Amino acid sequence: MTELSTKDVIFTDLDGTLLDHDSYSFAAAAPALAQIAAKSIAWILNTSKTSAELHPLSQRLANPYPYIVENGAAVVVPQSCDLLADVEMELIDGARHKRFAPHRGDILVLLHRWREDKGYKFSGFSDFDVAALQEITGLDQADAELALRRDYSEPICWEDSDERWLQFCEDLKSAGLQALKGGRFHHIMGPTNKGVAMSWLVSCLYPTGARPRVIALGDSGNDAAMLAAADIGVVIRSEHHPAPDVKNPQGKIMCTEQYGPAGWNEALLNLLT
């Protein structure tokens, strides 16, 4: 059975936070990652990335824990992880999923119908091939292929007016959907977020006894709910967009001096020592 520290638990965004926005490197975070490993602290990847992307990436990061995918749409327990064994979950491609949102196929039916009937101008991942996504994101071919394999959300690039965007958001709300702003895309998904999935996972990992201090780190608007629900929310500074607006935080909000993984490293070394 995986042993968890009961003092702290860490939830982290990836792109622009633990991973550099342009190079996707996490080298600058190495000292803090070593500190986390030495203290046996559970650290959970909480990202807009897909389960297909997270499986190899979590291995590259030497992260053995469950992860949260597609902006809180699901908690995924990989096959190699023995946590949450008594929680009822859906088995998909060998991993166990706790779903908080509708499937992507249902979302695409609506989006494509609205684009046809109402004339909304946008392009989404369902319109992109691997080369197009590489051009937008800078991902290599293998990572772009994994990013296109989505289960619960559709990232889009909005190409219409601000006025039409407001009407689009009203249509989403009426259909029980929402648009979450990430670092590069608007993510169309069900009515959940990273904070909802984080809180559920904390309650499952620590069902009895002392509750750990929850530390969350993120750089974008889609991280705001996670940062607000944490005991300590760390806003990672970005050179590419303004800091997210964290409304009604339950705990303390702090902001890093440095950008991306260097800021991630700075914050966690200060918090854990």
C-alpha cells in the first residue's frame, strides 16, 4: 500500500506551472521535486491534459499517484497505483476513472450543431490534425497525438466577436456546459472544475484522521477554482498572460516572483522547509 504523508498534499497544474510554457521542461523544479520525494508527500497532477497524455508524463515525472485530467472532468487512478482501491470507479483502458463530466462525444454533437445552425466561428481539437496542433502548441508529434485523444472536453480557439462569445456562453449554460479559459484554449466541458475534483480526491485519500495541508499551484484561469479550494493557493507568474482572478479563497493566496517551473520550485522550497 502506498504510504502518504499526512502533513501536506500538493496539487499542481502542468503547462506554464510545473512545465515551462514554451519548452515543456521541468528541470528548474528539480530541487523541490527531490524535497517532495524525500518527505513522501503525495503530489497530484491536476491539468487540462488528457489521460492519454498523463500516463507517460506521470512516469517521466516519477509520479506514482492518481491524476486529475481535462480540468477536473475525471480523477484517474493508473493501473500501477494501489490507492482508492475501495472506491467504485469506471475502468477505461486499464485505468480507473471517477467521472465528473459528460463524455466528449456528447459535447461535440452540440458544438457542431450550433456552428452549423447559429454560425458561431471557432475551431476545436476535433478540427485539428496532428500537424495543426503542433503549429499552435509547439508539442512534438507524439505528444500532439496524445493531446488529441480527449475523453471529456473540447478545447476551442474562438474566432468570432465578443458579443457572440457572450451568446455562446449562454447556450453552453443552457445545455449544462461551460467554457474554462486555459493558457491557450477555451475548454468546453461539463459543470465541474479542478477544485471539485481536488476536494473529492482529498476526501478519498484522507477519509479519517488529521486532514493534511492542501497546497495547490497554477497559472491560468482554469486553475482558479483549485487555488481557491486549497489551504495555500500558489499563483505561478506567467510571461504570457495575467494572473488568474481567484475569487473567495478558502485559504491563503500567494504569488511567485519567478515564472513557470522556477516559480514552482521557489514556492514549494519555501513552503516545505
